Amino acid sequence: MPIPPTVLAELSFAKRLSPDACAALAEIAEMETFPAGAVLFREGDLPGGVYLVLDGRVTLTMRAGGGESAVLSLGTDELVGWSSLLHRTRVATATVSRAAQLVRIPASALLELCERDPRVGYAIMAQAFEDVSDRLVDTRMQLLDLYGRRG
Amino acid sequence: MRRIDRSQLEQLCHLAQRDGRTLIGPTVRDGAIALAPITTAADLPVGWTDVQAPGRYRLSRTQGQRAFDFVVGPNSAKEQFFKPREPLYRAERRADGRVGFVAIVPEPEKRALLGVRACDLAAIAVQDAVFVEGAMRDPRYASRRADTLVIAVHCTRAGSLCFCASMGTGPKVNSGADLALAEREHDLLIEALTPAGEALLAQLSSEEASGEDLRWLDESVESARASMGRHVDTRAVHERLFAQLEHPRWKEVADRCLSCGNCTSVCPTCFCSTTEDRSDLDGSTAERDRLWESCFSREHSELHGHAVRGSTEQRYRQWLTHKLGAWVSQFGASGCVGCGRCIAWCPAGIDLTEELAALSTSDARALMPVAAPCAEEGRDEAMVPSPARVLSVTRESSDVVTLALAIDEPRPFAPGQFYQLSIPGIGEAPISVSGRDGAGVEHTIRAVGSLTRALCELSPGSELGVRGPYGRGWPMRELAGAPVVVVAGGIGLAPLREALRQMLADPQQYPDVRLFYGARTPEDLLYAREMLGWTDRRGFQLSITVDRSSPTWRGNVGVVTRLLKRSTVPDAARAILCGPEVMMRFTIQALARLGVTHDRIWLTMERHMKCATGHCGRCQFGPYFVCKDGPVFRYDEVASLFGRDGI
Amino acid sequence: MGVFKLASCDGCQLTLLGCEDELLALAERVEIAHFPEASSRLDPHGTFDLVLVEGSVSAPFQRDELLSIRARAKKLVTIGACATSGGVQALRNGRDVKGFIASVYATPEYISTLDDSTPVSAHVPVDYELRGCPIDKRQLIEVLTALLVGRRPNIRDESVCMECKRQGNMCVLVTRDEPCLGPVTHAGCGALCPSFDRGCYGCFGPKEQAKTSALAARFQRDGMVPVELVRRFRGITAGAEAFKKEGERHE
Amino acid sequence: MSERTFSVDLMTRVEGEGRFSLTVRDGKVIDASLAIFEAPRFFEAFLQGRSTHDVCDIVARICGICPIAYQMSAARALESALGLRTTPEIEQVRRLIYCGEWIESHALHVFMLHAPDFLGYESAIEMARDHKPLVERGLRLKKWGNRLIEVIGGRPSHPVSPRVGGFSRAPSKAALLAIRDDLARGVEESIETARWAATLPMPDLSCDYVFAAITGTSDYPLEFGTHIAVSGRGEWPVEQWGDVMVERHVRHSNALQATLADGTPYLCGPQARLHHHRDKLNPVARQLADELSLPATVDNPYRSIVVRAVELTHAFAEALAIVDRYERPEQAYVEGAMRAGVGYGATEAPRGLLWHRYELSADGTVAKATIVPPTSQNQARIEADLVALGPSLIAMEHKAATVRAEQLIRSYDPCISCATHFLELEINREDVP
């Protein structure tokens, strides 16, 4: 399903973009609905789409010690699958944990768009960078044992 | 003003000992002038004086016959009232699980202090402010202090380490004594400052002092004032010191500082203490002592097994900023009276006045908030627990239980306050109230140390010791009428639960309550069933997240700040938080991004609250004692110090 | 409970026998399964809830014995300066002990000794280290009591000065320049030496944050020469890191 | 041919670690050894280069049971090297603290280490189940000895006040008076102890002893003597003792063994002291010895428990007398200039003669130290006694025989920790510049 530019414009991912750029982005993006339990991609998969959550929840899991651990869940306005922007295989498995409406953008088309217009490219990368950096801080907080010992 | 002959000193000593008073006066012992029980004027250090320098104290013979021709020795009136070590109570744990506590109360003992100097009178006043005049009264100190006759001496010469003139505490005795003496070679001037002093003076053979005598006194005191060996600039010293928390001088002085604690021991105002439990071999009886402690020892800043102030640098900074800075906002007077003892008795010869000067080169001033006064009215606090019975035990998670306790004649508690829970022979710890269950007061406890483990192992019917409630709780009144954001991390939900319950019970006052709660795993979530029950309340929103989980968990995964980031909060929302310091730090940043300003955020501080009465100094945090000024603070009260190392 | 001995003077385990008022009560609470100095009933190869180890490791067989003891002990507590810092015999560390022996004895392997005398913690994990040469009786009772009821022992790691001042002693360093290690020494003895008009000689080892250099600076100001400084820090607890380093600094 | 070996791999109820082995073939002892495997600690080596004022603190660490003996012998030797003379008042305090050590050590040995042998228990703690009052008495007596040491020296093991020239601080009269009653009760209870010890069943054994003890004063020897007396041989000044006895290294032991120059083993300790000085016992103790018909020469080593108990009374009575006439010395210690010299000192440790020799350099540092503790002097004698015991064991059941042999060794109150303080590094030093 194509995505109306007005819906896209609500996302912080698009907030840095000019209306023209936003429209260009809408052209390559699609809106999809997933039921709970749907798997968007698996750890180790080849690069594919980048997702933006409009509604619902996507949980990232990683394999470790013979089992699977949920490491992060993402909700409205958050980015899923950034590693594809770096042409990398998927670093985690993304499963829809609450029925979700997502914006799917093929990574190759998105990168092409960025190449074409460096201003668009900068805005998109800046947004992705901010997102990834937040996650890095979160991960560090977890390393610090956020809920530590309190008697 | 009267004049007495030197021979009257004997009579004065005699009179001061009437009614069974113990006379404490200066006397020569082991190379110094000590304060000790004396009986006659012959015990006084007649013909002795002291020569002091940084790290050095020597007695020296004078040619004269004066008894007070010295300045100050290593000890002060402090140890008369605030004992270096004294028993608090005996506790007993019987085989049937019952406990008993017997306070150990000192025998009333009347004292007369002879030869007290103006600086030490100021120090007594400072300690009175700590132990007697605050919201909590130490009955042991108070009883020893109550009936004390004080015979002071004006300083007519200053020592090389004296700076009472700078601190405004001397050299002249103005108040705090019953009698004031000024000594000359052959006679003494004497003045009664109280009716008790007058009564005593009336029994001495004295004559009216002449105008020349009075002139001599004024001139001598003035000359002492002018010849102080040390000087400090006290103007805005509080703000100036707190503006220099990162000054390289702290590191530099730490290279010289032995962190041995001598300065705090000889300081006439330092009041930090700790407790020591001694139990018998089977742990059935235990005795708790209180003893002098120092902010220079590691244990003093210990919090959950690590020291908040791990380095000497941080400890020296703590001492100086407290003594000359934070003290003022806590007690209305400086903690330094200018006696110079910390300079003389420092084995390394560190000179406080020199350090202060080096740290005061800049005019920068920190903005120091003043703590909200403790709401409690004055009451005796003997720090003796009373028995409480476990009504029920609810297991919340693998290592967390909630105990409902039946407390005899409980004082009303507010959400966010805490009790001191103890098990004889094992220890005592502050645990915040997590709710009320019928007649029981609930505490939710995570087993992390030996005491909390033992608490978690209690079964219904067994007993433990409790004292409390203590501290400042959540600002329920300020929260009323506004949207409230509650952010909890891990066991940090416990101190918030009763506040949540009260808010949910009163939607009129609290129409919009949003709880953001993060725990390590789904299994660590506290009060899960109760929280689910809350979700049908109108105006309540619940967001839960865990750090990690199995893939079957359908809820949020990630830190609690991520939940906040995704949300919006209504205008004018207020926030209350509880969790580890690191979590609160990031939560405050996230809240700020959502427009919740510092003056609308309240949090609980983590410091080890030991005595809970503001007496032991353990939970000192800048200008606050967390146990009595907190543990709940409005963030802007602590913002300048929060999250800083070594505070 | 087991009591084992490595290289030592026996003074610390004797302290256990010196708990005259508590010994019989302790024996009722705790089964003392191995304590050669006190009992012929031995269980050298048994397993223990608690093992007290006295003495330092100064011979190869002691190292082996220690590993074996540790494997069989739920909790291992070292008692005294030997077990905790190598003891007075650590004064030989750094000297060519083996060379001496080899040059004299026909069968040097018969004289089983190591070059250095080392603390127990250098070889196996230790649950608690009780300081002192010898240990203090009250502290020993406290450690045993705490372990029995499952709490952390009330043993303060402050300076000797804190104890000294609480007792109302006059400071021997400040009043007469008597070299005193009190400011850098771990408390626990009850400030004995200053109470007996002499300077502390550090038999409880360094306290935490022991600023030995600052104290050495003071001694130097009082006229102490380097060779004396070395001797001062190289005493009963010469093997303890802070004292060892300070000694080396003035060599 | 019959051959039996009695051995114990880890001696118990002794101080330190040793083993013994006794092999009897055809009724004759072919091997008897007390092996000391306690790790050597090299005291004499690291005393070298230390200041005279460090010596008392260091040598105390040789032994946790009799540190005062080490401090006193060292102080004497160093004072003689420096030409220092203490005052009679200081000497009184020395005698007093030494009494404390005798009390503490003898009470430990009599009740905790030796008595279980006679009554058939593995330990005093086990013995307490059936003989609680007895064990409690032992603990009480020991505690009073320890208290006495604490008052003078601060703590029972490694006291802090003894020093060259005297004490860093002399006890106050009041502090001593506070324990006076305990000492008085100690006299009474130690008398009861000796009476009880005399009733214990004594295994038969008679040895032909050469007894060595210090002498030269009118007192029963304790903290001071000018000479060393050897029964049947004569007396030598303390300074010459190093020539009279010889020390040798035996293969089976980490401790040196001393004998007289001609190889004769000798005995020091309570029996030796009694042999030479019975008439000098404190009257209370002498009367007790008379009452118990205790002769000057006790040749049955098992009976040393009675001699120790009598010495316990002697120590309590002496201490009580000193406390009663005590005045705090004006001067707690004497001082003098450092100088080069050689000094000797001998005192009577609870378990026997303890001899020290020091060579000092001009700055007062130790150039060479020699320490001959009682256990190394007794070691050869113990082995000889095992030889004497051997034949009587043949008829016994193995375990009982082994216990009997161990009991014999225990009779000497051997202090193995002391005995292994050395390995003569001064010999080595001659090879290494």
C-alpha cells in the first residue's frame, strides 16, 4: 500500500526533510500491516528493507547460549533494520510482538535517494545516527545494571 | 566584674565540685594539656604553656604561676557529652523468634567544666545544635549536657594556630558559660554570666574590679585578637568552596593527607559516628555501641558495599566543604570555630587555613540551595528499636519479598518515608515503606546483603526490630491537581507504591497518573497482579519495560527512558522517580526533553542512612542529611551535586 | 571447623585458645574437627565449613597443602600477618635464600623452602583476612560470630589513630616526634603501642588508602635517615604492598 | 626377628609441626627421631642490619607462646653489648611479666596439652565434657597469666612494651592492683592443680639426666642469671655457653640440635630448674613441693606435669609478692649510646634455657645474631628418652604404645615453631661477602 506523504511527515524520520524530499521518500516507501508473530527478518539475513513503526511493536531478538533473547522492542516512530543502510546482514531477528503498521523502505532505493541528493542523505543519516546513538546509550545503561541493587 | 586572688582558685575548684559534680579541667598528661577529672587547683597546669605548629605540640615551662597560660590541648568538651564510644542498647533474640531491646541509658552525671575557651564554647553550641536543638534530640548527649556548670576563661593571648577571631567565636567569652575568668599573674578577674554563676561567685572572696582592671581585660583580649597566628577569609566561604569542587588543590592536598582521621577526632564540633554490633557466639544477644567515626574512613561513605568517597581527595573535600560550607546551611553556623586543633594534631601538618586560602583564589560562587526544614517536631530519639511482628510474607520475585509488620503504637507514616529494620546480632538497615496492609506496615525487601537476606527469610509470627518512620516522603500535596508521571526502576517501585495507591484512590485530586516502570526481567517485575488491577482505573496509564526477556514476552524490551522518549507528557506534569542514581540521572534528562523542569521532579536519594536522626553524618550529601532532609528531594534542590563523584 | 598452620609462630591459633571465656561455648556451637595444636583428633583430609589458616607460604609443600585445604573448605579465613601479608619472615624476601642453602648443604632439596614468604591470598582465594601480629582476640570472636550468624564481620579498616583518639591517648608523633605508623596502619589492636608510650610499628599492616609517602615525608622532616625509613616500613608486615613499596622507595 | 615402628606424622598438642618415628628391632631401639618439618623462618638472617630497638619486636615473633622469653633474653644480651644497666625497679617489672608468661604457658601445657594424655582424651575440649571444672580451672589460670601480661605489655602474644633498657611504659600501681585478687586466687588454684597433677597415673620411666639451667642469683631462675649450671659438670658464665654446647644439623630435622661438646644430650626446663634450685622456690611453692614429696631430681619425664604445676604456684606467688610491694618506677627504661660490642643473654623460658648472642656494629645495628632456644637443646635428649622408652613399648598394643611415645615427647613441652626459627645463615654468610 502506498503511503500518503502526510502520514510520513508525522514521523521524526521525515521531519528534517523538505516537502519535496518527503514526497520523494513517500514514492519509494510502502505501508504494510503485520499481525503479531510475523517475522520481518532474521539474524543473518541479507540486507533488505528499513522499517519505520507507525503503530504496534517490533521486538528484536538475538541468539545466545543456545536460546533466543529479546534485547529491544521498538514502537511508534522508531527505526527497525538500520543495518541494511550499511549493506550489512541482519544483526538481529525482528518479530512483530504487537500487531503493527509499518513503513517499509527498500534500503537500496533509500540509499539511492540519499546519493542523489546529499541534503536528503544528510538528513536521513543524521536521523538514523541519532537513533542508533540513543540505542547505544541505552545499551550502556543496561551494562551499568540500571536497576542495580536497591534494598 | 569582680577580682579574686589566685588563692581563690582552690575554693573555686572546691565549689565547682559540690552537689556531686565531677570537675573536668586542664591538667598535664603525657606531654600535653589534657582535659580530665581534677579535684584541686594543684591539678591545673600551673607554670605550663603550649607551643604549637602544624603537626607539632610541645609543652613548655613558664616562669610564672598562671594556670591557664596555654591555648587548647588535643581534647575538648566534645568527649564529655558525645562519648568516643558508648553503648546504645542490648538486643535479644529468643529461640521462639521473639526479640527484645533494652536501651542503655547513661547514669545522670553532673559536670563542671573549668577553663573552657571561647572557641570551645562556640563548639559546644554547635554540637548542641546537632544533638539537642534539631528535630531529633539525642537523649544521651542531652542528659549529660543538661546540668553542666561551665567556667570559661577569656583568652588574653593567642596561639600560633588560633583563628577564632576570623571565625567570630573568640577570643572573648560572651555567652555559653556560667562564669568567665581572665587570668593575670597574681589574680583573676571573674564575671558571672548566669544566676548559677552568680551564686558561685558570691561564695568566693572577691572585690569589685577597678577601671584599670577592665581596661587591662579589654586591651589583653584585643591584643589576643590582633595576634592570632592564623587567619581565614570567611566571606561567602560556603558558596566559594562549592564553586571549587574540581579545583586541583584537592588532589594536591590528598597527596599530603594521611586520611587518618586525627583532624576529625580532635575537632570540637565533628560529630560523625558509626555503630558497632557485638553479638555473642550464637547471635542470641547483641549489644550496639555508638562510636566516633570520621569522614576520612572508607566505611563512612559506604553504600551497598562500595565507598561513595573512595579517594582521599574526595574525603578531604567532603570534610572541608562540610565543615566550612554546608554546615552553615545545616546548622546556621560554621562547623569551624578556629581553635587550630586540626592543624596541630595532623601528623602531616596540613593547615586548614592554608588550604582554604589556596582554594579561595577565585571569586566564583556556587548557588547553594538551602534544605527545606524537616517537618518533624522535636522529639527524643534514643535509636533503640522496638519489636515488631511479621504478619505476612509475600514473595514478589526470586529475591524480593514484602513483609507486613505489626508495629506497636505506630506513628503515622507518609509514602516515601522509611523505617530502620533490624535483626539483633545481624544488623540494621533503612527500608522504605511500600504500603499499608490492614493493620500492617509493608516493606518490600530485596535480599542483597546479610541483613536483607535474613529479613527475607523471616516467617509470619517472627519478630524483628523497627524504628521509624523517618525522613521526608513524597510531596503528595504538591502533586495534587497536576498530571503525575511516576518513573520506577527495579525495586525502586517499592517506595512509590503507597504514593501510587493513594493517588489512585483519589482521582479527584490526582486525575492523571502515568507509571513508567522498568525491571531487569519480567520475573523481576514487582506487584504485577496489583498493577494489572490498577489499569482499569480511569486516568491511569501503565508502561512497563524489561531489560531482557525470552522471546515469549510480548511487552516492551529496553530501558525505561526509552519508554519516556516515546511518550508525551501533559503540560505542568510533575514527576516522581525512584531507582538507582544512574537510572534517575538519565530519566531526568528524558523528562527535561519532554518539558518537565527540575523544579517539578522529585526523587529519592541513595545514601546510607544509618542513624536516621541526622546525628551520625553518614548520609551527608552536600548541605543535606538524606535521612532527615530526604530521602525525597525536589531535583532542583540537589541538581548541582546529583550524580557527581564523591559527594 | 579446621585450623591449619603454615609458616608461623603459632601465636594466632594460640589466640583461639586464649579465648578463655568463649572457648568452651564455641566448641559447643562448632565442631572443631582439625586443630593439631589443641587436639589429637585430626581430620587433615576432611571437608570443612570454615577453615582458619595461620602462617605464610614459605615452602613448596605448604603451597600444595594450601591448595588442598582450599578445595575442601567452604570458607577460608586467614588469621594474622603471616597468612595475610607474609609475616615477619617476609623480611627474607628478595634475598638469595636458596643460594645460601645450596652452598652449604649436601642435599639442598632436603631443605624445602621458597625464596619468598607469601600470603595465602597469593595462592588461593580467601574469604576473609583477619589482620594482626598476633590477631586480636575480640576480632577473632567477632569474625567467628559473624560467620556463624551469616553477617559481615564488624572489623573497621580505619587507621590506628581513630582507636588511639577514642581512647584519649596523647599523640606520640605530635607531642614528641616518636615515629609512629599509626596514621597508615590498619586498626584493630586497640592502639596498643601509643597506649604504651611508643610509636606503632604496623603489625596490623597498612590501612586502606595508606598514604605511606606522606608519613615518610613527616619522618624525614623529623630527621629520619633513609636507612631508618626502610627499617620502619620493613617490619612485621613487610610483605604488605603499601609498606613494601614505601620501603623500596627509600632504599 | 621382630621389628615394630611407632610413628606419628603430625604431632598434636605441641606448638609447631613435627613428626616422630621410633623403630624397635628385637627389643632394641634401632632408630629414634623427632623430625621437625616446620618451615624455617630465618630470623637470625633478617635480624642482621636491624637496629637494636627492632630486635625485641622481631624476636618475639619467633614464638607465640613464649615471646617474652625471647624479648627478655634479647634485651639482656643487647644491654650487655651496649653496657646498659637497668634499675632494680625495672627488673621487678621484668620478673612480673615473665611470671605472667610462665603462668600462661604452663597452664596451657598442663591443662590443654598434657592432661588429656593422662586422662585419655584427644583434647581439653573433649575432656571438658567429663571434667568441666578442671578445664575451666585451666582456662581461668591461663587467663590470669594473660591478664598479667596484658597489663604490663598490652597483649599476651608479642607484647609491645618490653624494650632494650626496660619497658616503654611501666604499669601503674592501680592497674596491677586491679588484678591482684586474681593472682591471689591463682596461688590457691595452682596449689590445687599441683595436688591434682600428683595424683595422675604416671607411666614408669627413669632417665639419667644432665640438667642445665641458669643460675647465679639467689632467686629461682626466671628472667636473669649470670651463669649456666650443668649437673655433674659445673657452671659457666652465660658468655661461655656457646663454647660449652655445640649445635649440629641433623638430616631429619629443620631444627638444629644442641648437645654438650662431648655429644652428651642435656635437659633444660622445669625439671632442670627444680634440680638446681628447688631450695630457692617461693616459700609457698617450696612448701607445696614438700607436701607432694617432690624431690629436687625428677627423673621421670612424665612427672614434669607436677613440676610445671609447682612452678605455676611459684609464678603466681612471685607475681603476687611483686604486685604487693610494687611502686611504679620513675624511669621505665634506661638508655645509652650505641656502640660496637658483643652481648649475651640467657633467661628461663617456660620450656627451658633460652640463650641469645648478638654482635653489634658501631651504629648499634645487629651484625650477627645467634639464638639457641630450649627445644633445640632438648631435642637430642628427647630422642635419647625415646630410646629409653622403646623396650617398654614392645609389650603394648600398637596404638597405646604410639600414644605413650607421643605423650613422652609432649612432656618436654616442645616448641617446634621456636626451634625452627633459624638454619644458621651466619654460617652461610661467611661464604657470601
